[in-house]
Amino acid sequence: MMEIIKYIGYIAIGIGSIFLFLGALGIYRMPDVYNRLQAGTKATTLGAMSTILGVGLVEPTWFVKALIIVVFIAVSNPLSSHALARGAYRASLTPFMKKKMDAYESEIQNEKED
Amino acid sequence: MNIFLIIVFSLMLLALILGLARFIKGPTSADRVVALDTMSIIATSALALLALVYNRYIYMDISLVYAVLGFIGVIVVARYLEGAL
């Protein structure tokens, strides 16, 4: 039984490292800030969570601390990507393609009028 | 299991190199912060994996601290870009 859990942990580590690599490839290849955020944050969140959970499965006495790190990453990574996208928009970086509609622009206008 | 670990660590090294290339190249500062965020997440998981390889429990704590510090750094730069700082 312990052997099976160990092998599941190693498989999780492999999947996680592949997703980390794909996320970094997206960071390098994508055309503008918002696409890079999309590729970089989603893929690396899954990759890091899978890798650290795999470490916790291989070494069962460390599982609690691995779970703490995983929960922290699951909370903090979407939060930081949201703050970055908001900051990039407010720093007036435009997306690389022409946008059809923009709800956040009128929101900012309303804020300025208030 | 040795070849497996070599493959995993070389994938992480390639990911770090790609992130570093974007960090150096990135046209705006937002690009650089995105690359920094990704690199800190990769370093976090690499530290957790190093704890497994060297069988040292203390490296997990370092991994947790690294995750917290990377998160705070990204939030600070995002607030600065927004013009609220």
C-alpha cells in the first residue's frame, strides 16, 4: 500500500514539472502581458500544487506541511495575478489585439466622476 | 528513480531559463513582474523537491517562506504600477 502511494506521488511530481515547464514556455512565447499572465499563472499554479502534493505523498510524515504550502499557493497565486492584471490595465497597457468591448474602462470613468 | 529526478530537475531548470529570458527581454515592467512571479513559484516547488532529495525537513519551511516573500513582492509592484503607492 505504501509503495502504491509512493508511486502516485512520483507521478504527481512528474506531471507538476511538465506543467511548470509549459507555464514558463507560455511566459516566453505569448504576445502581451495579459496572455502571459494567463499562461504563466494558471499552468504554474497547477504545476506547483501537484509537485508539492507529490512530495507530501512520497514522504507521508511531511504531508501536513505540504498541504499548508499548497493551500497558500492556491490562495495567493490567483490573488497576485489579479492584482497584476489590474495594475497593468491602470498603467494603460493595451492588449495586442483590438478589443470589442471593455467594461472596466467605463468603471474607471465612473470612479473618476465620483 | 535517479533518471526520473534528473529529468524533473532539468525541466525545472529549462523553465527557469525561459522565465529569466523573459525577465531580461520583457518590454514593460509588468512583463518582468509576471516573469518574476513565475520564477518564484518554480523555485518554491524546486525547494520542496530538494527537501525530498536531500531528506531535510527544514527545506519545506524555506519553501513556504519563499512563497510568502514572492507573493508580497508581486503585490507591492502591482500596487506601484496601479499608481496607488
